[in-house]
Amino acid sequence: MTVLLFFMPMFMFLVGTWIYISKRKHLMNMLISLEYLVLSIFMLLMLVTFLMGLETYVSLIFLVASVCEGSLGVGMMVGMVRSHGSDYISSFNVLKC
């Protein structure tokens, strides 16, 4: 039974990684897939702490860090849309000033 519980977050992580690698056109798609990866890692972290009988305070710190990561990504996307007009990754050139 525990093997099936570990299989689900691992499968979610692989699917999220595949989506992150294949959907590189829009920044919004990349941010959503990154949040999906964070969700799968959170599920695995909670599963491990419950099965080992540990405290779940580490998961709270992980959630705080993932919310900060998400808000930073959305802020970068808003700045990119305001400066370049779209969220296409190809339109964003680092070498231009």
C-alpha cells in the first residue's frame, strides 16, 4: 500500500517535469508547471513525515518558500508583459538593453 502512496507523487513529479520541458513558449505555462512540481514535492514531503511519525513543521516552511517563489514568478511575468507586451519567452532577449 505504501508503494502506491509513493508512486503518485513521483508520477506527478515526472509529468510536471515533462510539461515544464515541453511547454517553453509562454512564461505562464512554465510557472503553472513549476507550481505543479512544488505540489508533488509537497505531497511527497507530507507522506514521508506522516509515515515516519515526524513533525510537519518542515512542510510549513516549504509552503512559505513555494508561495514566495510563486509570487516572484508572477511579479517577473507582470514586469515582462509590461515591458515586452507578451509573455512569449522568445520575445525576451537578455542582451537587449
